[in-house]
Amino acid sequence: MPIRIASLENRVQRVRDLSLRQPRAVERSLYSFPVFSIGRGKVFLWLLDGHGVDLPAFAVRTSCADEQSMLAQAEPELFYRPKYLGRWNWIGMRLQRPSVRWSQVEARIETSWYLTATLAQLRKFLGDRD
């Protein structure tokens, strides 16, 4: 059963909201894509809505090529190697599946943030939690 356009837009907005919940997260545009970065620094999420992929989707960092391959092989209907970003160990996640596991989406976004943050940003963030 196809998902309605309004529902897809809600899913994209939910990814935006989850991304902006990350410490010091900022949304900006990079190469005409909405991206989320830590301050004005490193990007931890690319929103790939409407840019030649199975719509909508987003890309997050993985720790290594092995993790990227494992995710893509384990759930190929959800995860894929995004064009251009894939060679840098990013993994794409499709949002058009009828049952999106939001806990999994949130975990991938948080992991991507941690993999992107500098040591100083991690120290500052962890210090803020005390």
C-alpha cells in the first residue's frame, strides 16, 4: 500500500525534528540539500528528499565500510549506499516504508552525531550533562 504524500512530508519533518534535538544542531543548505551539522561545523545528516533517490530518504554516518555493508545487506529495503556519499561510509535510510521504526531512525541519527563530533565537542556536551 503506497504512503500518502502528506504522510511522507510528516516523516521528513520528524527526521528534521530528531536531527535538531541533537546538541548544537543547525540546519543549513549544502549543494542544494538540507543538511544538519554541529554548529557551523561538520555535517552529521543529509536530507535527500527529492534528489534522485527513492523518496524520501536521508543519509547518516557509519563507523566504517564494514558497518555500512552490514546494514545494507541486513535490510536492503531500508538501508542503501547513497550515491556520492556512500564512498565516505554514509548509509542512506528510506522513509517510504509503511512501518518505519522510529527508535532505529533516532538511534542512527544519534550515532551519526557522535561519529561526527570532535573530541572537544564531545567533552563539552558530556560536561553539559553533569
